[in-house]
Amino acid sequence: MDKEIKGVTISPRLINDDLAPEKEQKWGWYSIFAFWMSDVHSVGGYVFAASLFALGLASWQVFVCLILGISIVQYFANLMGKPGQKAGVPFPVVCRMSFGVLGANIPAVIRGLIAVVWYGIQTFLASSAFIVLILYFAPEYGRYTEGSFLGLSPLGWFGFVFMWITQAMVFMFGMGAIRKLIDWSGPAIYLAMTLLTVWMVYKAGWQNIDFNLSESSLTGWDAFTQMAVATALVAGYFAGPTLNFSDFSRYCSSYKALKFGNFLGLPINFVLFSLFSVIIVAASMPVFGEIITDPIETVHRLDNGLVIILGAFTFILATIGINIVANFVAPAFDFSNVSPQKISFKTGGFIAAVGSVLITPWNLFNNPEVIHYTVDVLAAVIGPLYGIIIIDYFKIRKQEIDISALYTEDKTSRYWYQGGVNKHAIYALIPSTVAALFSSFIVVELANFSLFIGGILAAASYWFLMSYEWQLNVKKRNHVSLNEM
């Protein structure tokens, strides 16, 4: 590793091979498209799309919300991915511009901890699909579903550990193997989803499928309010992977390719996958006599062996894809940023993996109230990070990046601030996070909008604080100039 970047001496406390600027940006639009396919195609994405009907909206209203929400996600993905693509650096290094070279550990650890929670939950979901396969081929193992240790049955533990190890093996081979996984898993999942959709429609009969899945029908202001909620939910669902999108955009060959990949992977891909999901859920009523929003349960109830195998394998692959993409890579870079010389990319990932077991994610997932509070808290914390990072790069920095200053502890460098921490970012982060949490748990009517509340407040306060300091510095320079005359 070079000891200098553009003539500036780098600090070993701020760099390792994984955090250094990427020199070979080989990813094209397809890899970005495949990244979003892996992120969208999951059990969570399936359940989420179907759950929007529970808000009392008609099919066309849900479709409009999907389009609006995912367009917001695409817009912010373009913004969050730009500095990473331009400089070839991951998310925690991008944060050094606004939080300082040492202060960047604050947003990095926050994002890393969020990923730990979801990594555990997604691994549990994948293990549930794996257990469906086990019981299909060996139903006698059903006796191992009885009893529990820390809330999980013996067979549940076997499935969870197996999926945990499988994902770790993929991760061990680094970003090259991860890229290959996401490049072909997305299309494979589409093929399987198409076959599953055709099978469900065949079993139900198209004429028997009713796409009005809601028990109520809203009109007027009530419908508008719920549409706003649904749109915010779509944006919030992708808040995590969009926040650290620079972890992947850093490998992209051009910003044009990045935006085209985002267009295909988000509005086009998300709406198509949602349509598949809704058709399957709607068909579950005539096929099973009840609405089933859990795709694993749907697959489990099917009476065709080939479909069961194909369906279970599809959701296993889909969940592994999103887990590695959204919840393994992020903490790998984030925790590595805390101590680059002691924690490598792989070590950071395994810290997250071990942490995901310790939180017993099955207990979180099986408690809707805990999941609700967890999601709300995470959204409240993520929003302010968005606001600070975006306003800093596009308004304060005018899209200029001093790459060498990202890796130096030189006290005269632009990202050193005071002791390596930008106090204005902290001053903007804390009250905006408190306000977002207040809207989540006190003014519950605004809970679904906490991501935007925190983001807007943080952006506005950070811009004010940074602009005010800039004006003070200008006055100081003018005062010095007058005294020297």
C-alpha cells in the first residue's frame, strides 16, 4: 500500500486495503441492476408488497404508491452513490467528509449495528425456507421441531447454523464472489417466481383471483393519507441499503452506468417483483381458502413436490442474496473503519455475523411489537445521516472531494476539523434524531414519516451551522487582512 496519496502522508489509523480508493472500477450497469435485484427479491420484500393492501387501499392506489415510493428511493440512491463512485471509496470513508476522519465512526457504527439486526433476521428467514425442504424430504425429522433452546427448536438451530455458515462461505471469497452471486441470482429468482406465479394462477383459476385484498375501501382524504403512508413505507424499507450504497457504487465504471442500473433495478424491477408477489398472495385465497402473505408458508402448503423444492430454493437464494448485499458488506466496511489495521473487511463482516446470533433474531421476528419499535428506531436514526451526508456533499462541498484528505491526520487538512471530528455534524445529528424518535413514539401519527422528519431537520440544521461558521471564517480573514494593511 502506498504511504502517500497525491503527495499527502496517509495515516495507518485511517486506511487498509479494503478502505483505500478502488483503482479498478469494473462494474457496469448490469452489476448495479443485479445488486438491486438481490436487495428487492427477498421474503421481506414479498411480504412488504402484499402488506400495503392492509392499509385499505385499492389495487391502483397501491400501484401508484409503489411507483412514487420507489422513485424516491431511486433519487436518493443516485445521490448517495455519487461520492462513492467518484472517489472509489466505501460509505464510512464518504462520511469522513461531513463527520471528520475520526468522527465518521459514528455513522459507520450506527449503520453497522442496523445491519447486525437485519442480518440475523434474514438468516432466520432463510433457515425457515431450508427447514421446509428438510421436512419435505425427511418428514420424520418433524419431531425435532419440538422443544426449544433460547426460543429455537433443535431443527431450527440446525437450519439457522447451516444458513449462517453457507453465507459466511460466500463472504470468505470477497467482493468478487459476492458480485458473481448477485449477477446470476436475480435472474434465477425471476425465473422461479414466474413459474410459481403460473402454478398459483393455474391452481386458482384467473377468474377466481380478486386483487382487492383489503377488507376496507378508503376514499377521499383518508385514501390520500394512507397513500402518503404507503409511499413513505416504501422509501423507508430501502433506507438501509440506500444509505451505504457507496459500498457498491465505488466499483461502478461511470456515474451514467450507475444511474441506468438504479433505474432498472429500482422502479422497473421493484414494481415487477411486487406484481408477482401480489398475484401469488391474491391467488392464495381461492387455492387455500385464506390470504397468505408469507411466501414460505405458501410454498409449504403446495401439493407439488417440484414446486415446493423450487419455491423453497428460490427464497433461500433470495434471502442469502439480500443478506450478503445489504447486511454483510455494510458492517464489513463500517467496523473495519473503526480500526483499519486490526479489523479487515472480512473480520468486520464476521463481527456482524457473530453479533447476529447473540441477538437471537427469531425472538425479534416473532414479536411484531418489538419489530415495529426496532424498525421505527432505525428509521429515526438513518434519516439524519442522509440529511447531513447529502447536504454536505452537494451543497457545502459542491461535489468536490479531496481524496488525500480522507486518509490523513494532518491538522491542516479540510476533513480534520477539531480533533478529527466535525462538531457541527454531531450538533445536527443529535437533536434531529431526538425529533425523529419523538415523532415515532410520542406523535404516533407521524411515525411512518420519521425518516423524512429526521433527514430534513438534520440537513437544515447542518447547513445553517456550516454556513454560519463559513461566514465567521470569512470575517476573520477579512479582519486579518485589514490589520496587515
